Amino acid sequence: MNQVNQVPVPAPRPRDGHKGTFGKVLIIGGSVGFSGAPVLAAKAALRSGSGLVRAAVPKSIQPIAASLDPCYTTIGLPEDSLGRIDATASALLERFAEENDVICFGPGAGTGSGTREVLLQLLAKPNVRLIVDADGLNVLAAAGNWPSNRRASMILTPHPGEFARLWKGLFREPMPTERIEQAGQLARRVGGTVVLKGAGTVVADSEQYYVNTTGNPGMATAGSGDVLSGVITALAGQGLTDFDAAVLGVYIHGLAGDLAAQNKGEISLTAMDVIEYLPAAFQHFLQRQPR
């Protein structure tokens, strides 16, 4: 694989742009007790430039999700007895998938059978762009040979534990010790882009890889991964390729964490702090680019 060192720069926003110009994205996730995860992803997508953000969550937590930010819209989904997405949500989500440029699936969704069925159906659709995170990854880890039915464009964003479960579900051989080789082999196996999170996050597809240089230990906090998935989703919705959206996403996410840590310290850092500093991170990054 070829190493990429340069972080891609998003195109200037056209003066005559509108909401549709800057990407329509759909965040699917949440369950009873986990309403915050899709909200964090949706807030991050808004702060990363999405023109229109929708959060699709089980109907019992829809009022909570809707109350936490007026800038995205919400969709109430059929749910099972435990407050997780039910399989009957597939028909509704199929319609909304056609109306959106990119879908983020998994934050707070749980690993019920409905979550599994909805995700596998989305993966089988050729005109869908998917970012799969959190419980979506855990569903795939238990789904067997799911790449054989994949038609969607796909970015996977596992932390090391989720990565190990994905590897065990797809490979017979032991996992390599080097993170670059780990991410590259999984990317080739699933036919998508892999974001292996952690210190020095690795982004890889079948041909190239990038090792991130931003971020700090204060970002090892609940919800940070949900924020990252929202950032990457927004950038993909604005027209970046999967690999470029992932590279710029991890860089900006880490930079926002670094700027937040300068003012709040690493110990007190939260995922909401990272969202708060996304505007400064984008400004800082763009101001350093040659004109």
C-alpha cells in the first residue's frame, strides 16, 4: 500500500449553494438508554458542514433526540420490546436512504435482530454510502460472511476491540501485530475503507493508508467515536471520496480535541467539548492552506 501524508482540503463552498449543495445525511441509531450517541453524531455532522441532518431513532426516544438540538430533524422508527430498532423499520429507512447522500449507522443502536436486519439490507444496496460505527460494527462481527452481499460504498470505524471482533468473524489466520497491516487487510477483505481508531488512527483502503497526527489521551472518553462518525459522514456528504472523508475527518476530529484540551485540559475533556471546537479546528486547518 502507498502511504498518504497530505490531508485533503475540502472544495470552497459556492456562494449560490443551498442545503442540498452541502450534503443530506442520515444518522441511524439510538435505543432506550442510549439516546445521546446518535445526537452526538448528528451535532458533529452539523458542525462539519452538512446542509441537512436527520436522526432516525426508535420512536420512544425521538422526543429526547429532538429536544437536544433544533438544527436537525428526527424520524421515529418502529422499535422492539427493549426499545431498539425493529426489523419493520427497513421499509421506512429504505425510502429515506434514497433521499440522503450518506448514512451513518450504529451509534447507540444495540445489537438486536432488528438492527442486524436493517444494516444488512442497507449494505446490499448499490447506491448507498454507509459509515458503520459502534453497534453496527458489533452486528457485522457476528454476521458471518457479510461482505459477499455488500453492494454499498462503506467506511468502517472500529476501535481496537471492535476491530478484533470484526477480524475474528472474517479471518481464520491470526491478526497481524502492525496496525497499518491490520487496517489494510480488513479493507481489502470487505472492499471498503477502514478507520482503525486509537493513538495514531490508521485510515486504509485497498491501495493506500494514512496515519493520523492529531489527537490526545483526553479524547479517550465516551461519545468521542460518535463525534468522529458524524464528522466523516458530513465530509462524505459534501463530495469527498470515502478515503479522503475519513482522512480529513480523523485529522479535524483530533485537532478539535487538541484545541479543546489546550483550554479545558485533557482530564476534563468530553465529547461535547470536541464538537464545540470543531469550528475552530476547521478554521485553523483552512487558514494554514496555501492560497
